[in-house]
Amino acid sequence: MNVTKQLAVLDRATALERVGDDLELLQEMAQLYLDEYPSQLEALRLAVQKRDAKGVERAAHSLKGSVGNFGAFAAHSAALAVEMLGRHADLSRVDSAMADLEAALADLHPEMELLLQG
């Protein structure tokens, strides 16, 4: 079992704590995430395809920040792994790391949709 499956998909208590228990604000942030993460992920995919280590680092860092707001530990950990590969210009394992990240983001998506419902 990989590490992303062992970590929480979304920790609602952590997410609420980070916004001072303001559910409405958290829901606004969730909607913003859902609106923006597809383009962030596409930028990351493009950087991986081009084998642009700096681009991989930047795009993964951005995604990591986005999911970090929600206590999405699996997605955060997976994005961090991709970011570190870019930072160290070691893209030999980036395809596997991207697969883990995309799986974590796919698991996160329905949780974010539920968050919007309250």
C-alpha cells in the first residue's frame, strides 16, 4: 500500500480549524480549489511532459499549497514528493509520483464536493 492510501483524504476538523471554524469561508475556498485545480494539474502535467524540473517544482508547490488548506494529507504528501523531484532535478521517478498525486487528487475531489454541501 502506498503512503497516499494510508493518509487522510480530507481532514474536515483540520480544515475548519485553519479557517477559524468558518464553514462558509471553507466552502468558498473549496469551490475556488475545485475551479482552479484542473488548470494547476494541467500545468504540472505539461512541465512533467517537457521534463522541466523547475516547472515541475513550481506547479507541484502550488498544488501542494492548495490541498494543504484542507488537511488533505495524502494529496499534500503526494504533491510534496513531486515538488521534491523537481527541486532536485531528479525526474527519473516523476511519472510514478505523478500517478500517486493524480490518484490522491481523484480521491479528494468527491470529498471536496461533499464539503460544499455542508
